[in-house]
Amino acid sequence: MKGCKRNPFSAFFFILTLFSNLLLAQTNSSQIDFFSPQNRLKFGDYLFREQDYLRAINEYQEYLKIANNDTARFKFAFALAEMGRETEALDNYKGLFFSSPLNEGARLEFYKINFQQGDFVRFRDLCTEKIYLPENSDLIIQKLNRFSYLLDDNLLPDSAAFVDVFDQGEKEQVLNFYMRKKFPPYKSPLTAAVLSAIIPGAGKIYTGNYGDGITAFLLTGILSFLAYDNFKADHDFRGWLFTGLAVMFYSGNVYGSVASTQIYNVGIKFHFENEVKIYLNEKKYFLNKYDFLNR
Amino acid sequence: MKNGVLFFLIGFNICYAQTDWVKWNAVEISYELPSIEIRNFKIDNGNVGSTLLTGAVKTYHVLISDIDGDNCPFFPSCSEFFIQSVKSTNVLAGILMFADRFTRDTNFFKNRAQYPFHSSGKLYDPAVNYTLKFNNINHIPYDQIVKD
Amino acid sequence: MKKYLIYIVVLSSYVLAQDDLKRQFDYADKLHSNSLFYEAITEYKRLQFFDEGSTYSYQTNYRMGLCYKAGAKLDDAVKYFSLAEKFARTDEESFDTKTQVIRVNILRKTTGRALKLLDDLESDSSFTSKIDEINYWRGWAYMFADDWENAALAFGKINPSHELKRKCENVLNEKYSITFAKIISYILPGAGQFYMGNYFSGLLSLGWNVLCGFLTVDSILDDRIFDGLTLGSLLWLRFYRGNIQNAEKFAIQKNFEIANETLRYLQNEYVGLKP
């Protein structure tokens, strides 16, 4: 052993390592416990990054039974929220509200989930009563508070008070949303009904359904002409038949114009709310990005 | 050879996002070709009115509608629309809704943006949108496909 | 000497780690064989995560593909079989994964894709000895696409008296001709429906066409041209067109029933290899 003569300590070290390895092999048949808490956490983090949330939740759940880790609990709650299990998510975020370095983020997520649940009156009550309000993110909560008015049918606050909490770059868009909410470009069902009563099909054209409007006009017109023509030719039965049909389609056209206006207005509302939600998603609900979620 | 240990620990971790967000079990995939939908001839025996109504419409289906081919571009068909209209409102409103539906059916130049597609390939136009109850109207973007 | 000691230390660690991976693999396999596919996938993923040497990459990806296939999650199955193919160590493994991808495409009825992959496999010189298996899956792809003629040809290439070839030929013989049904409906309204055995529908169709035809001709002969045109276009043409549509519809329906009878047999009773 030439090397050993040169350096007896390194030889001793290698022999010790070899024997301890063999000893471990005798006493502990498993070198890697895949189900140890630490390995569960590592695997859970990997699944979380892959957005395989249901499996990640399971791993975090097992880990949190034994260990206490705020980051793991936050990710656990985040995964629950992403999967729509909001009540469980809220409960787990609450576990981080006090004496945790992640309490600010947890409280913000708590408010975000409450906003997403869609009960905006309740959301605004939470904001007003400052329940679990994050200490340093009051501005974010106020922004969400303002946006809640855009998504329900309650009375809007004053425009100046509405936009003042937003940044300069956001104000223009927010004001645009505000004005569209306050003065939606709805059409009047009464106007549509009156127009169709005067000229069959005009009410449908008023709501942009040009083809339906022209068809209603032609159909009512042709049936009325057929009624007149048959009466003129002394074909009374056919005359009354076509009269009945003309009256039915005339009334149907008036009714249909009112329905068409309502459908138009629902479409306006739908697209507006969709735009607001897209804007909020793009802004990530004004929340900060959490770097630790990617680790 | 140098005193070094070469560790060949090259880990390939090709990661793909998994979306198994619901636990699932084994499912047997049927080999059969999809069968053509057969009309339901069941008559609603809820009350005298609905029995008469559905009875009359089913008779129309057997004697006329099933013989003159598939002409309605909408789902539900005009006769089914009439049944739904009368059931959700009343006979008079149902007749007016039917007249309006017939007019829209006759329109050759349908506004494509007005109706989404149903999975049957027809334009989706349910009676619930025409009951004049604002909160019951369900707006579906025209580029979505509605499934039963 | 030091060099050899280092190798022993490293090798022993490696061998022990491989035992743990094997244990995990066996555990995942046990879940798989007990049809706990979702749980099996979790354990295969766990193995993959800790298998830094990618020793089990082929097996885990392949088995995950099988799990997803069992759960009818066919898009995911294709994904994992394709991944397994990247880690295939032998031609046999490569062929196996490629045929699994083809089988999944057959199941999800993306026939065009399945046939393209089969053509690629056939033109691959590494798999010239597998031509029978390729034709076998080609036949299945055609059966699932309701193309029994090409399916019979494909099975015939394996063996002229192949069981599945005879099944395909039976289906072809029993099927109704849609073209014939339509042509006789053009000539005599209701005839196509009679050919299909839908006598009530055929009689009604004939009746309506005769009635509307009579009313139309009668109106025209009475110099009521407008009435005649209206009756002709709104009623007679409607019922005439409906008669042809129904002949076609009933023929397709009946042919589907014939095909489905064979497909049901293949699914439930056939003992050979299935997709």
C-alpha cells in the first residue's frame, strides 16, 4: 500500500468510511426513505411546481402531520385554492395569520379568495370591518374593494373616490370600467317594442339583428297580403286563416323584439364583467409574486 | 489515472404539467361507433295540460316531423322549443315565443354571433332566454360549444 | 489502493440506492396490478423524482402510459408512451412503445394519426420482422374507423383465413348500401325506407308525397299557380327531400348496428390482442 505509507490518515479515513458503509448496510436495509417527512416535502414541492396539485396536497398533508413549515402550509393552501377547495384553503391560510413570516401573503390570499367567491357584499364587509386585514397591504385591499363594485349591482361610489387608490398607469383603464358600469350601453326594451309595433321587425334591427328584423317584416307583410288577397277573392276561410297567422307573427315579432333587447343587454353585461375579470387576472389581483412558490 | 471519483449522476427530469386534479378510476372505453340519437316519444303525464301538449307534439313528430327530414337549424327543435316555452311560461306566451322562433328559423341570413353551437352541430337556442326574465338569460359566447 | 477503496465505497452506495429504487418500483407495480392507477402514477412519479440516474425512466414512463390508458385519459397516455420511447434501450422496447401509441390512437379514434404511425413503422428498416403485427394494428385501426374493406385487406396480409378477416367480410356482406337506398328513394318516395325495413315510415313518406304532389298538380291545373308553387316548394319538396334524408339516415343507423355487433364481440368475447 504505497499510498498508505505516504498518507496514513487518508488510508485510515477510507477504511473507516468503507466499514461504516458496510455496517449501515447490515443495520439499516434502506438508505433512502422516500416517505420520510423531508423527502415528502421535496416531492411535494416538485409536484407543486408541475401543478399536479392534488398529489402535492397529499404530500404536504402527510408532511404537515409531523412537521411544521410555514412555506409548506402556504403552498398547501395555495394548491387547495387553485383546485377550487376554497374553504379548506381559507382555513389553512388562517393558520399563518399570527406569528408567521408569511402572514402578510396569507392574509392577502385570504382576501383574494373571498373576492373570487363572488359574494361582493360580504367581501366589502370584511374590508370595512378590517377582519384579518394585512397590515402593509391596505392599498391592495382597497383596489379589490373598488373592483367589487364593478362586478355586482350595488350603487357605485363617487368616481373620484373610486379611482384615487389606483396607480397613475391604472387610472385610465379603471375610470373606463367605472364609466361603462355607471352608464352601460343598454338598449331599451320599451323602445324595441314600440318600434316593432309600428314597423314589424324594426325592434330587432334596433338591437342589431338585421336578418331577423327583415324576415319578421317580410313574413308579417306576406301573411297580411295573403289575408287581404283572400278576403278580396271571397275566400273567407283562407282570409281568416292568414289573418290569424299574421296577427300571431306580428305579436310574436313585438314579443321577440323585447326578448332580443334583453338578450342584447345581458350580452353587454357579460362582456363587461369578462373584461374586468381578465384585467384582474392580468394584474394578478394586484398581489405580489411569491418567489418561494417556484422553489 | 487521477485520484478522483467520477460520479455518473445525470438526472433527466423531463417535467410536464400534470392536471390530475380529481382522483379517477379505471374506465372501459367502448369500441362501439356512436349511435344516432333516437327521438324520445315519452309523453309528460304531469297534468292534463302537459299531457295534451306533449301528446300533440309527439303525434306531430311521428306523423310529420320524422317524415319531412331534419330541417331545423336550431337545438332544441321548434316543436321542443314550443313545449319548453309553454311549460316555463303559459300557453299565450308560449305561442308568441314560438312565432318569434319560427321567424328566426325562417331567416336565411342568421347572425352567427347570436348563437353558440350545440354539440349536435346545430345552433343552441333554448327557450329559457326568451321568457322575459332577465336573470334567467344565460349568455354563452358564440365560439363555445354547448354540450347536454 | 486508495483508488480501489474509493470505487468500493461509491459502488456499495450505488448498489444500496438501487435496492431502494427497486423496492419503490415494485411497490408502484403492485398498485398498478391492483388497478389503483392514480396511486400507481403517484408512486412512479416519486420513483422518477428520486431516480437521479434515470435507471427506471423507461419503465416508469411506460407504466404511467398504461395507467392513463386504463383510466381512458388517452392524451396523457400518448404523452407518457412518447416519453418512454425516448428512454427505450432496445429496438424491442422502442417498438413496444410505438405500438402502444398507435393503440391509444386507435382507441381515441384518431385513425389518420394511427395509420400514419403504422406507415412510419413499416418503412422503418429496424422493424421489418414485425410486419404482421403492424398489419394487425392497421386492421384494428380500420375497424374502429368503420372501414371494414380495408380492415379485411390488412388482416388478409397476415393470413388469408385470419379470423378477423372473416369477421370484417361478414360485416361487409350484411351492411346495407346507402347509395342504393338513396337512388330508389329518388325514384319512388318511401322505397328506400322499405328496403331498410322501416315500413311505417316508408308508407307515411309515400302518402305525404302522393298527397302533396296531387295538391300541387291540382292547383296548377286549376290555374292557381301561386298556390301550386307554394305547395310544391313548402310541402312537396320538403317531404320528398325528407324521404331521401330518412333513407340515408336509416341506412347509416342500420349499418352502425351491424358494425357495433361485431365491435361488441371484439370487445367482450374476442380473445386475441386488443388495443
